[in-house]
Amino acid sequence: MADLEFLARQGFAPDAGPPKGLPDEIPITLTINGERRALHVRPWTTLLDLLREDLSLYGTKKGCDHGQCGACTVLLDGERINSCLALAVTKDGSELTTVEGLAGKDGTLHPMQEAFIEHDAFQCGYCTPGQICSAVGLLKEGHAKTREEIREMMSGNLCRCGAYTNIVDAIEDVLAKGAAK
Amino acid sequence: MNRFSYARPGSVADALREVASSPAAKIIAGGTNLVDLMKYNVERPTHLVDVSRLPGLKSIEETGEGGLRIGALVSNTSAAYDTRVQERYPLLSSAILAGATAQLRNAATTGGNLLQRTRCYYFYDAAVPCSKREPGTGCPAKDGVNRIHAILGTSDKCIATHPSDMAVALAALEAVVKVAGPRGERDIPLADFHRLPGDTPEKDTNLGADEIILAVELPEARFAKNYTYLKLRDRLSYAFALVSVAAALEMDGDKVVEARIALGGVAHKPWRVPEAEVMLRGKAPDRMVFETVADRILLGAKGYGGNDFKIELARRAVIRALSQAAAGTPQSQTDKRIQ
């Protein structure tokens, strides 16, 4: 049980066990990066742990695991959310896009991915999948027009290397090119 | 996180039954605060009732009395950008956008925002005493690190603040919380929804353990022109308020007809002092008047060492917010320079 191992690593002693009569796993359906998947999840598994531990989709990163850093940002039914704060079972039937699903089937990068490369919008890269998913969500929302607004609307994504200037450059560039998708 | 069973009821009636089925049941909607608290072992529900798909609670509708009814499951994002909210209740839109991040606002709901719990460090740390988390264990914040803590309405048992920005605007707008319980539906005025800690700091609100929020109802709009939500915090974005002020004025020419002032970050609930608001009636906006009003609001304010600065900060914030509201120049939630 990967989830229990994770808890142990965090220093939490797992409880004696689930209440009696609790089904171990609950069947759900998620469309992940265009592929419909029938899954069985325990109710306490977060979307983030499901992606990384069960589905080997390692693009989505675990930073703080508390919704404070944005490294786990994914697009749920087109809207950006923190996957660390979403229990997978509650998202049954949803469509999920992770950083792995942004590029075209032929490998053509999403304009936001291209812009991040062009503007050197990362250093260590750990926050980058979250930054890019968040920026794609920002484009779709359509509320940020100015540089100042981009900064405010990206405040949920921390970059400890401090690549913010280039991240804003990249997003501003995509906005200017009208490549919003 | 502890283990728990999970239910996804299809109706409010079924949800109420699920909630009543176990004393340790918890309702989950957006989950942005509850899941976090569960990861810290602060909340340990044995049964989770997922209300996120209940029908009829995800829309914003006219009330018939000129107001708006915001369903409990409307996301913070949807409420903030709804054109009716933006045009008629810009104070509410502004306050919501002052809080959290785009990701959190997309997931967090209107009902959940009201029920989020304090961000007191001691409450969040399950290894230390906290009377809010474990009744009777005491309050380490009083003599500890208390920069973010309350200066008004505190008790010996608890000096935590309520962290919501949205609720501060709703208090100023005199919203009403519509709730359902086993004995039917009832209304709780926003002012009575959250409570002061007193001897029972474990209770944040007057919502019954067997009740569910259905909606928040706004009365007819009156403050769409002269308003502001001024939020002061340790960084420019994505931080809880040290002090915030929702100010709303109804003006007739250069005279104030009615004033509403609610403070966030200073108490266990959005802080309003009707006696202070009345002092503005019939007056022309004037710094001297604002100072008197601010002093009245902060009457009895008490610091605990680390948060002593909040008393003067709150006083200045009230004066500045009233100036902004009177001038019709609300604080931008993007450009954080304070004019």
C-alpha cells in the first residue's frame, strides 16, 4: 500500500484500519490526457498520489503537499487546481490534463511549453510542470491581460530558483501571440 | 491522513441523513481546507460526505427581492467573476479575489469558504495543546508567537482569527446564510454565523453539526459605487490578512447616508461595530470623522505581544478604507499600491 508507506515517511502512524465494512477501493472513471480510465481508489488517495504512485505520471510534482506551492497544478475539466488537495474519489467522471497531456499526439509542444523554453523560464525545473499547467489555465480564464495581472494570477505557483521574470515573459509572449487555447 | 468511509449522496435529504449517521462524519465540497487539515491530523473524520454534486446548489440566481442567491457549491472563482456580482456587489468580488490563489478559488466553494478554519499555527500543529482543536488543553498562542492573532473579542481559551476574506465582505453587505437541517430550513444572518471563542473555541460557527449550508443570500445592492476591500498582509499576494477592511458607503451628494465597516484578521469572526457606523450618518467624508470612527471600532482592542502592531494598523486601515470608499476609488487587487 504505497499510501501507507508515504504516511510512514511523513512520520504519521497510520490508524488501526478503516472502519468496519469499509470497501477497500471505490471504482471511479477519469479521463486523463484524453484516455478514459476505469480505476479503483481508496477514498483518502489524492489526485496527486493517484497520478504519481498508481499511474506513474511523474510530471505532476509534489512540492508542499498542502496547496501552498502550486507544483501539483493540473487542469480539471479545463480549470487549474491543486491536485494535492483533491481526493481522487470526489473527481469521479472528470477530465484531467497533466503536463504530459499538453503536447500534441505528434509531440508538437503546447505554445506555453515552447514559450517556457524560448524564454528560459526555469532553472531547476521542479516547479515547471505546475507553472505551465497553471499558465495554460490562466490563458483559458482570460482575466489576466497585463504583466501585473499575470503576476497576481500566477501567485499560486512558487519558484524557489526565482525564475519569475522569465516565467512572466513567457506567459506574456503567449498572450501577445493570441495562442490561447 | 486517517482512514474513513465515503458517501456521495444525491440529495440534500440524503446528505443530512449521512451527516447524522456518525458523530465523526465530515462534509466535503471543494476540500481545499479539509483535506489539508486531514493531512495534518487536525481533522480526523471517520466518514466523509461528498456534497459536491448535490443538485441545485451550484447556481447564482435572483432572489425576487432584488438580491442574489449564491448557491453553496458555487466556486469562489465563479462568484467573483459573475457579472451580476461584479456590477452589483463589487465589494464581494474584490474580497474574494483578494484571497487565496486562482487554483484554490477554482476548487473552493462559497459554503466551504465560510466553514474554513483558522490558520493559527498552534491549531494546525497536532503535537501542541490547543483548546480549539482539543477542548480544555489551553492556548499556547497567548504567550507564544501571535503575530497573526486576534485583538478583538478574544477569550482566555482562544485568540484565533477567522481567515476568510469573502466573509468580511458578506458581513458588510449583511448577507444571510440559508441552511438545511433535520428540522427544516432556517436563515442565519452572516453577523451571527461565526461566533466568538468564549468558553467553547472548538465551535467556529453557529451552524449545527447536523446542518448543511444551501446558499448565501445578498440583499438588494446598495454599495456598488462607494466601497473598498483593503487587505494588508505580509506579502503582496496569496497570504492571509493581518488586517483587512471592507468599507461600503451609501452617499447622497457629499453626505454619508449609511456606512458599513467590517474588519478581517482581527477577531474570531468578521468584526462590525454598528455604533461606529452610525457615527458617519449625515456626515461629509472627513479624516477627523474617520479617525473617531476607527477609534470606536477598536475600543477595547488588546494585543498579545506579537500582534500589538495590529491595533494601530487596523486603525489606519479603517481610515484609509473609508477614504477610498468615499472617493469611489476601491483598492485594486492587482496593483497593490495603496492610494
